[in-house]
Amino acid sequence: MTTAAREFTSRGGRISDRLGSGFGRAPDEGGGSGHGPLQDPYRVARGLGWFSIGLGLAQIAAPRTVARMIGVSDDDTNRNALLAIGLREIASGVGILTQDRPAVPLWARFGGDVVDLALLGRAFRSDEAERNRLAVAAAAVLGVTVLDLITSQRVGRNGEAVELATGALARRGKGVRVRRDITIAKPPEEVYRFWRNFENLPRFMEHLESVQILDERRSHWRAKAPAGAGVEWDAEIIEDRPNELIVWRSLDGADVPNTGSVRFVPAPGGRGTEVNVELRYDPPGGKLGATVAKLFGEEPGQQVDGDLRRLKQVLETGEVVHSDASIHRGMHPARPSERSLEGGRR
């Protein structure tokens, strides 16, 4: 084995070991918090998306310079190859950053990595190649390939869990989809722990009257419906990843069949947690019923917006701050009466 080949194998192995160990540990193994830089696959995916775009732009803007950096000749053939690879990288990066479940563009990135490794392997056979630089480039590509593979698998598993929950309503052509998110200045562990205790949910979900825990995965829910009606259903958790993801679905016989997920993602810059909620429900009367409900301010999309704002208040301040409009029902003065002001001055 040549010196360059030994360096390629050694460096690639060390990179894959580090990446694999970072991803392979479950959130509560090893005594750590489970939220190292590689523990959130969606955060890693976003990083890979920006990396793809940056790399692609460099390959398009200066293909000959990139060719010399990785140890191949800067002839027209290699320049054209780098231009094509650059376009592929940009397309993959845009796909990763613009899709909510970027498993497909991540797998495309992985496939591109395999092609790149094959091209670098062929370049080793060229008499004009600088093998030491090629070995370093190949080791770097190998490390990113491992990262792409593991991220693709983890994002794919998350997507499968959500599809398992929401697929039944979607396949029947029913269901209204709601997607909302908010950033809360608390760590994912705290936000997940609060939400996972479902008896906390009525504290910030205005239309929810109660949640009764039946066992580790099943619960009974009671909620207010439009026109003063009430609805009930039993729900089960079908995916529970501590500090990361909860996926649920209602059981047979629910007054309003519903499915959904809530994802807890570390916010960039240590700003807390991005809470991403996705809900699919089958309203009475179908989509027409949902439209009518929306006119009366009872549509679940509007409810989720308010619920998430109240969740943020509860976790950040310890209580829900009510506005004047939310306290008074119906028409009311925009400012206190003179009598109230006089009473306050006394």
C-alpha cells in the first residue's frame, strides 16, 4: 500500500469514527445531555445544505483553483467536471434548506459523495495527480459521506414516523393540515419534558379542557368545540424520542380524528428551542366545516398559533399574560373609565 493510500485510509477512518460515535449514542447514554452538535439531524442537515451551496459556488466560480487544491490537473476535462459537480451541490443544498423533510435531497447528496469518491479514486491513477493532496481530499469527502449517510437515515426515520401518523387521513383524501412553529428561550430538554407531561397541555391550549393519562402511551382528551359543543378522543403515542420528537394519532371512535407531531430542535446560536408542530385533522363537515369554523375564529390553525404563544409565555415567564381583549368578551372600552382611574388614584 502506498503512503498516500495509507493516509487516505487512516484519515477517513478517523473521521468516520468521530462522526459515527457522535450520532450513534442515544440521548441519555453516556451520561451526557444527548445534545452535542451531531445529535439533532435537522440542524446537521441545515449545515450540510449551506455547506453544499458554499462548495458548489466555489467550484463554479474557480474550478481551476479547486482542481489544484485537491491535487488534480486543471485541464478542461476536470474543469467541466467540477462545474457539473458544483451545480449538483447547489441543487442539493437548496433542496435540503427548502424542504421540511429533506431526506430525498440528503440521499442525493450521499449519492453524489459516492460518485465523487469514485472520481477521486480514478484520479489516483493519473501520473499528473498530486497524491498527497488527493488523499486529503478523499479523506474529507469520506468523512462528509459518512455524515450524509447518517443524517439521511435519521431524518428519514423521523419522516417515516410522521407519515405513519398522518398517512391514514391523507390516503383517504381527508384531513386539513396545519403547520406552525415558535422559538422558546428554554433548552429542548425542558420544553420536551413540559410537553411530554400531557396534563400540562390545558395550561396553554385554550380549547383543551383536560387530558387523562391512561398508560405510558395512551391518553384521553376532552376539548371545547365551536358553538359550545365538546369533543373527546383517545390518543396514542407512536413515536417518542426524548428531547427530540413526539408523534401521536387518535384512536378509532374519535369525535375529530387527528394525527400530528411536535419536534424540539435546538435553535441556532443557543437561543433556546424551535418547537415545530404539524397537525392533520378531519373536521366535522370536511373542509367546508373547517372554512366555516375559521370564520368564527375556531379553526385549529388559529388555535395552534395562540397555543404556541401561550406555551412560550408559560415556559419563559411562568404564566400566561392575558391582553385586555382576551379578558373581556364582546364590546368593551379601549381605555378604563374615569371612575376606574379615580379609584386607582385613591
